[in-house]
Amino acid sequence: MGVEMEENRGAFDGHRAAELMVELREAFGSGRTRSYEWRVAQLKALFRMIDEKEAEIMAALYSDLAKPELEAFLHEVSLTRSACQLALKELKRWMKPEKVSSSITTFPSSSEIVSEPLGVVLIISAWNYPFILSLDPVIGAIAAGNAVVLKPSEVAPATASFFARTLPAYLDSSAIRVVEGAVSETTALLEQKWDKILYTGNSKVGRIVMAAAAKHLTPVVLELGGKSPVVVDSNVNLEVAVKRIIVGKWGCNNGQACISPDYIITTKSFAPKLVEALKSTLEKFYGEDPLESKDLSRIVNSNHFARLTRLLDEDKVYGKIIYGGQRDEKKLKIAPTLLFDVPHDSLIMKEEIFGPILPIITVDKVEESFDIINSRTKPLAAYLFTKDKILEEKFVNNVSSGGMLINDVALHLANPNLPFGGVGESGIGAYHGKFSFDAFSHKKAVLHRSFGGEAPARYPPYTLKKQRI
Ligand code: NAD
């Protein structure tokens, strides 16, 4: 039964979810998803799909978010393509059992760690990078030899419908499925017993996912968000720092990114220089009327538009706008906006912003930023701009966050040799590259012995003499 047929049969409810699970258990139980050949065939097909359907993918991303073409290509299409390519290149090596040394207690023996597929896994993805956030984990799940269900976000409907239409034409539909839908469909899916769930989205729903998973003792990867800080020291190349902050904030889906800079901390004395550089570079990049710029995504929908304007319109914040603030409700556009010295107890300093607004707060000494960051829930990313190696080392050793990047923003996720994930409130577990393969594998400990090497002391009757050996 393909996805189209599932759609023709009406609402996706608990009954349908149970049927789907039976089919996928059967596919996994057949053993075919475990073979190297099956995994490679699926990954190659996915790779081909990305190439052949690039125009459709870009059109879907434009329809969902008005994502600028270059951004859509680099951040979604190209990175997903590379993830697929890497899995194809490395799969044999990843699948190979890892030999480890044995201990004297088990002598003579040999030991290995075997990566085995977990079974049937569920991937629930979010709307902001709807293509890569769906396929990157799917690539890991397939590479690890699992059957998989992808539930893309209903908030990016064009991309979700692209997956439902297109994936069955390329992939083995008996083992890889797409279920479109929102809360009720996801709830029906979550009632099933999965072997792993990878969820990307906000932490409120993360808790719902984890509670549902706990009923079946299902392990989870939760890719959540948070308020990712950017600390700017005075000892920097200001021009480069500012360009990188801007492109990492507004040049990544107009601030609607999980690792988007959420707020800046800088010193009181350096702030005026930083603010001037931010303002003039923003104008250079997006013009005098940024609402008309083609290089900025729109806000995804009216709910998020209302959420963002509520943050901006709060009394404590309203007078703090030092740049931008323009909005166009009809076009769902908000201009790049800078706020200065907002109170720590304002809504905007409590909630993840996830949009084109960037507050700047100030401290006397740059090191004070460490306590500010550590006094909050742990962010998904933390950034520092400085030429001072000692400050850099202190930052790395004293600030806790999912990932960290020095002298740039957001780029760490483009290195597949680094795990991508949060800590504390920003998430559980990680993926990308080999970490995706590991996230969807069980690391089975296997000890091999022969019938030789008997130690009589091991067997009863236990005697004092044996104990002393
Ligand atoms: P979203 O609205 O697309 O929701 C995510 C998924 O949860 C969707 O598939 C949706 O159908 C499902 N969902 C929503 N409500 C549900 C419910 N009550 N029960 C079950 N499922 C439900 O995305 P969002 O939550 O707005 O995403 C934004 C958040 O995600 C931000 O906090 C952001 O930082 C975080 N995020 C994290 C990453 C990461 O990789 N760590 C990436 C992107 C976004």
C-alpha cells in the first residue's frame, strides 16, 4: 500500500497507524532492509531524486517560506545531497563490526561491537528547514538498515506534499513511508511502539513525544531549540564578525533557524561600534526597504507573525527598537530588527525568538556573559567572536551548549564530523554523518570464545583455595 492509497482511505487514525506498523514490521522482519545492497539502493535512489527533482524542491521551499533560491539550494538541497553522498561513500566502513580488545577475565576471546538496525523508526520533522530536517535523519535511518516513517511538518505543506508524492516513486515503499498530517495524525503515530523516534521541533511537543515514547520504552532523539547567544568581544575583526552574524541570522531563513543567533551580549563600551556596524551592513545587504528584499524569507504563517509582533510590541521592549521594526502583515514580512538593552525579564529575553529580531544586551566585562548564559536553560548553540585565545578557551570550557562556534555563526552544522544536537532543554542525542548512523543503530556487544581456556576456579564447588587463585 503506497502513500497515495493511504490518503485515499481518509483520515489517518490509530487504526491506520496500527496497520502501517504491521506492514513495516513485516518489511523489517523479512530482513531485506538489513542488507548492504538494500541500503545502498535506497540511498542512491534518494540521491537521484534530489538531482532529478531539484526544481520541484526549490519551488516547494519557495511556496512554504519564500526561501531565497541561493539559501534553499545551499542549506537544504546541497547539504542533504552531501549527507547522502557521505553515507554512500562511508556505509561499508560504518557497517563493519568494530574490533575491540578483550580483557584478561575473558581470556582467550575476541570482542567486537556490531551495529545492528533498531527496527521500525519514526521521524517527525519541523517546518523551518522542511527538506533537510526530514531527509537528513531518513538518510541515517536507511543507512543503519531500518524501516522508517517520515512525518513531515504540516506547517510547510508544499514540501510535505512533495515528499508524499515523490518518495514512493523512488524508494522501497514497503519499508519507507511518508505520513502527512498534523497533531491528530502524529498522535496516532505516537501511540505505536517504535524502535526509535527522532523528533525535531519545540520543547513543548518534545515532552509530548518523550512521554509517548516512554510508554513503550522507546529511545528518542529530540532536536529542540533555545536561545542561542552570540558574545562579541571588543578584540575582533568587526567587519567580518558583523557580516557573519548577519548572514547567520537573517541569511538563514530570516532568523527562523534553530541555531540562529537569538541575542547578542557585548560590553557597554564596545556596543556603539558594534551597533553602527550592524546597522550599516544590514542596509548594505538588504537595502533601505528590507520588506521588499528578495534575499529574506518570509515569516512562515500568520500565527508565527502574531507571535513575533507580540514580542516586539510588549511595553518593556517597544522603545528599545534601534533599527528595523517595519512589518507587513499581508506579506508576512518583518524587517531585520535590532533591539538595544532590553530588560532581562522581558518576554523576548525569555522565549526563543525564532525570527528576524535580534536583541543586544550589555555587560561591563565580557566574561560576565558566561554567567548570563549559564544561568539560563542550555542553548542549542553558543557563539563567541574574539581574537583573544584565552577568552576563547574560557568560553569553550565554561559555557554549556549543544554546539559551539568561535568567530562564526551556524556553520558548525555543516561539518558532518561533528555531532549535531542539544543538551538539557535544547535536546537529547545527536545526528549528522556517522552520528546519524549511530543514532539509528544498536551497538551490540559481542564476545567470541572457543571451548578452550578452561579455568577450574570458575566452577563449584567453591573453595577457599579457588578464591585465592
Ligand atoms: P512544527 O510546528 O513543524 O512542529 C514540529 C513537529 O511536531 C511537526 O511535525 C508537527 O506536526 C508536530 N507536532 C506539533 N504539535 C504536536 C502535538 N501536539 N503532538 C504531536 N506532534 C505535534 O515546528 P516547531 O515546533 O514550530 O519548530 C520550531 C522549533 O523547533 C524551535 O524551537 C526550533 O529551535 C526547533 N528546531 C530545532 C532544530 C534542531 O535541529 N535542533 C531544527 C529546527 C527547529
